[in-house]
Amino acid sequence: MNEEDDYREHSTEELVELYRKAASEHGKANLRGDVATGNHAADRIAAIYRELRSRGLEHQRSLLPLLLSEDRGVREWAAAHSLEFEPGRGEAILIDLAKAEGMQGFNARMTLKVWHEGKLRFP
């Protein structure tokens, strides 16, 4: 059984919480320069998002409250994914996040750039 099989067993609310935790972990790992931990967290986020998407738009929209998180990593991931189903809201958050210096702002700017070019693909 792979990790994605495990996510099918979770409720949407549980998936949102797992997504929040993984997004927070990813953001903190990136700030520390811990690539391995960050990559593992990103893989979990992608798998969770695929499961939410497979359940339909209503379940994807369950990520929208995360746009208000105090955790920058959580906001950034939720905003990027929301570009697929609530582009105006996702873009507004990413524009705000893009104002930051360093890697944090760079990630948001790159997400916006790729999205505006029509090249952003969702897992």
C-alpha cells in the first residue's frame, strides 16, 4: 500500500489538517535549508491535494480557510493550489506573499510567473 492509498481512508477534514501540517513543515524546512524534509513534505502535500481533487470541487474548496493561516508556508501552498479552483483568491494571497525578501518572496513570485504563463500544473 502506498501513501496515497492511505489518504483515501481520511475524511476531508482530516486531509485538510494533514495538508496544513505538511505545508507548515515544508515552509519551516525551506527556511532551515533542509531539502530532504522539505521534499518529503511537498510529496505529502501533492498526494493529499490529489485526493482532495479526486473528491471534487467542494473538497478542494475546503483548503480556502488555510488562506488565512498565520503560517506563511500554509498560506503559500493553499494559495498556489487555489489557483486551480479560486484563482482570484489564490492570486491575491500570492501577490502579497511575493513582496517578501529572499526565498519566501521568490517562491510566490515564481508560482505567479508560471501560472500567468499558463504552465502551472497541479499534482
